[in-house]
Amino acid sequence: MKLALTGQLPLVDLRGFSRQNAGVIFELTTLVDAIPLDRVVMATDDTTDAVFLDETIQKARAQMSPQSPNRARAGASPSVVRLQDRRLRELPLLLTALARAAHA
């Protein structure tokens, strides 16, 4: 996972995310605990294990601290942008998701 933080607006690159990414699981758990999910944008692709990603986020929600900003935002969820190629044709989708998250 690559995490680009600009203030409180993280872009998380989860292309290739799977059960073998123990460090990423820790980082996602920390992210859910620290940053409102409606301000998070996640980039995925065909190599992302989407089912496991959802399980990981749900587990992180169950373990978040009482001080987590997501406690009061039970329905908040990250924006997930599915990228199909690496030639930047989908850059407008990613930028739109970031703009929406910035206004959340």
C-alpha cells in the first residue's frame, strides 16, 4: 500500500492488496482509527482482493478506539476508485473522488 497524505485527505493505493499484506492491514486499521472514512480515497484494480479489503475495514471498525472520528460516523465509508490501466486515463475519476472527499 502506498499512502499519500495531504493534511487529512489520504489517497491509499491498494492495487495488489491481498491477505499476504500484513503491514497494509495494520496501516488500514490505523487509518480507520484516525481519519474519518468519508475523507479517504482508495485506489484499487483487478489485483485487489475486494472481499478481503471489505473484511479488513469492517474488522478495523470493530476494533477502533472510543476516540476514533469514525465512532460518530457509523455510515461513513471511503471512496473506492477502481483503476483499470496505468496510463492515467482514469485520473479524472481519481481527482473527482479526491475533491468529493475534501468536501466531506
